[in-house]
Amino acid sequence: MDKLMIEGGYPLEGTVQIGGAKNSAVALIPAAILADSPVTIDNLPAISDVELLAELLREIGGEVQLSDHEMTIQPENMFSMPLPNGRVKQLRASYYLMGAMLGKFKKAVIGLPGGCNLGPRPIDQHIKGFEALGARVTNEQGAIYLRADELKGARIYLDVVSVGATINIMLAAVLAKGQTVIENAAKEPEIIDVATLLTNMGAKIKGAGTNVIRIDGVESLHGCRHSIIPDRIEAGTYMILAAAIGQKVVVDNIIPYHVESLIAKLREMGVSVEERDDQVLISNHKAKTGVDIKTLVYPGFPTDLQQPFTTLLTQAEGSSIVTDTIYNARFKHIDELRRMGADVKVEGRSAIINGASALQGAKVRASDLRAGAALLIAGLMADGVTELSGLEHVDRGYENLEEKLVGLGARIWREQMSEEEREQVKS
Ligand SMILES: CC(=O)N[C@H]1[C@@H](OP(=O)(O)OP(=O)(O)OC[C@H]2O[C@@H](n3ccc(=O)[nH]c3=O)[C@H](O)[C@@H]2O)O[C@H](CO)[C@@H](O)[C@@H]1O
Ligand SMILES: C=C(OP(=O)(O)O)C(=O)O
């Protein structure tokens, strides 16, 4: 078990390269199950969620080669084996195995997913979609059993705009008979990325990226090569970090349009953001003013950037209110920020931040992936050394974290935790 040592107070400068999107990758890999021949996915992020999914595909008979940012999946010998527990519990996106295996084999047994604990994360809309397509779905001892004689296209209205449910229903519907219409679908760029892969595999999908997606089922799907879109959340994290402690930082290999809501808020705070074709330059010389943010479905402000942005707001003059309308309990990082000297309180689904506060290095723990990013940024700004544990969460979503930060001039390194520290974490 490792911890991250962060010596704060060194301004960052330079260029950071952004990798492929985690939230696309984790859906694209299960999507390969649907093909009859090899699928190659490149620009893959080197993160633990990707490795776990590769292992899960191997468990069901897939041949998977994973090399530098590229994965080739040979699905020809895959079969529907129950995956009740184990690895599926270590990531949220294992729920995409439900849609993909149901679509391909018309049956699947998948344990309830894990991932970040952000309060309740129901999957009722996924199940509603599978049932509408003709599946019988039961929950037996913590695993979801899905069975269907055949899948038939249906009109499915999502009661909640859900990224996971939209993608999962697409996965189940591409090989179903007839037309499926998903209404009130989520519009995130990762949904378009998954639809692009499926279309290159031979699927017929229209409307991905709008709130009505139409899928005409096909008999079979074939392999193809696909390159993943840049990770807008990794990009956003480095943009926030640059606004917090950067001088001039270029965040490269991104689609600036995907981070428009963040750019707008940074500018409102007084941070200078220059948009270029596939990069942004963040220059940070002025005092920052507090702003309010409300997380919303895309293209609104992403909930996954709410936690890192809260850290930035501790450095802004005046008070700011952060409201998370997607996950109203996504505030586990706040207690740790307070330990570092931030003036933040949580009231209902909002955090109220009074700035600017000088932060002090402390021993803190990441309760989830983006809480880790929030505390990392706090550590980089703080006076003294911060020891960040809970890296198993951070490694789910940020590739080559230390290398990228050291490249920008940060003083950051990993150390093994002592026996005593490990015991403290367990208790
Ligand atoms: C692997 C992946 O892509 N994870 C992302 C995905 O998570 P995830 O797929 O869990 O998020 P959803 O978009 O499904 O959830 C959005 C909202 O809908 C609710 N809901 C969702 C499904 C459902 O069946 N019933 C229901 O009520 C959720 O509780 C939440 O309030 O989108 C989230 C919202 O952008 C991001 O924070 C996660 O990083
Ligand atoms: C919450 C997240 O991921 P997951 O849904 O995989 O837990 C995230 O990426 O911030």
C-alpha cells in the first residue's frame, strides 16, 4: 500500500499530455464482446480500471493483448460465464458487462458493481431498459441475473438522464431484433464515442449525442480499430490544477469544446484560458473571485470535476457555493480539505466555501477517485508536506500521475506506508 508525498508551494509550468477517456474506455472494452472478430482500441489510458476489465474479458474466454495504450480483444471464444463477485466489485463500469453479455449471449450473471462511493448509485434505469428489450432480470444474493429468449427493440424513456443506462441499453440493443429508441438519453461525449465504435463494428445507431437515440438491430457485428477520445475529466483536473498553482500550463491533446463549462467558470473566476485547436493554455497571474457552480448532465458542469473545483475555490476571494445535483453526497473530500485549513461547510447538497484560505500540508485520505484529485491539488498548493493515502482510488482514473506532475515541476513521489499507517487505514 503506497501513499503520495506532495511537497506543496512550487508553481507549475509546462505542457501536460492528456490520455484517453476513462469513462469511454470502460464501456468500449465490454462493447468488444459483441463482435465476432478482433477489436483493437487505442489511446487507452493506463489505469487500473482498464486492467481489471481486461482480466474480466479473459475470465469469459476472451484473448486480450494489452500493450502500450492499446488493447486487442479477440471475442471469438467468449462464453457467458457468471461473474458474481471479485473483480466486478472493484469498478463501477463492470455494469457494462450486463448490456454487452445480454446482447451477445442473451444471458449474464454479473455482481453488483463497485466504483466510487458517492452515495446511492442505483441501476434501476439500466434494468428497466433490459426488461423493455425482453430480458427477465432478477437480483439474487447481490448478483444481477439476466436471461432472454430473444431481445426485441423497444421504446425506452429514461426517468433519469443516465450515462450508464444510456450506454448499457445501446450495448444490449445493437443485436436485438427491430428498432430501439432511447428517449431522454444522456448526451456525454463518451456516449458518442461508444456509438462510434459500435457503428464501426456494423451497428446502426442514429442520434448519439442528442437526447433521442435510435438503434436498428443487426444480425452480427465485426471487429474494427478505434481510437478513444481524450479524457475531459483528466484534462479538467489539470486545468483546475493549473489555475490553482500554475504559471503558464498547456493542457494538450484535448477537445476544448468538451470542457466548455469548466472554461466558462475559470474565466468567471478571473483565470485566463486561451483555447487552441487541441489544447488550452491556462495563465494564472490574477487574484481569483469566488463563483457558484451547480453540477448538471452534459453539457453542464460535470460532477466529476466538482471535487477538484472545490479545492480551487478555497483560493478565491469571497464565498462560493457548490451544488451537486447528480450525486448529492459527493462531499467526502470536504472534511479532509478542512483539516488542511480550508473554510468549507456542507449544507444539504451544497458546499459553502469561504476564501481565500492558506492551506497546510496534512495526512489525508482519498475516499474516492475525484476526492483524491481534490486533495492532490490541495497538497500541491499547501505549505509543507501532504501525505495522501487511498491511492487505489486515484489509480482508477489518472495515468502516470507523478510523471505528468513532475514534468510540470511538482515535487511529488510515492512511498510505502508503514505497518502502523496501514493498520490505521484498515480501522
Ligand atoms: C463509468 C462511468 O462512466 N462513470 C460516470 C457515470 O456514472 P454513472 O453511470 O453511475 O452515472 P449516471 O449518469 O448513470 O447517473 C446520473 C444520475 O442518475 C442516477 N441514476 C442512474 C442510473 C439509474 O439507473 N438510476 C438512477 O437514478 C444516479 O444516481 C445519478 O444521480 O456518469 C457519472 C455522471 O456523469 C459520472 O460521475 C461517472 O464518472
Ligand atoms: C465516479 C467516477 O467513476 P466511476 O463511475 O467509475 O466510479 C469518476 O470517474 O469520477
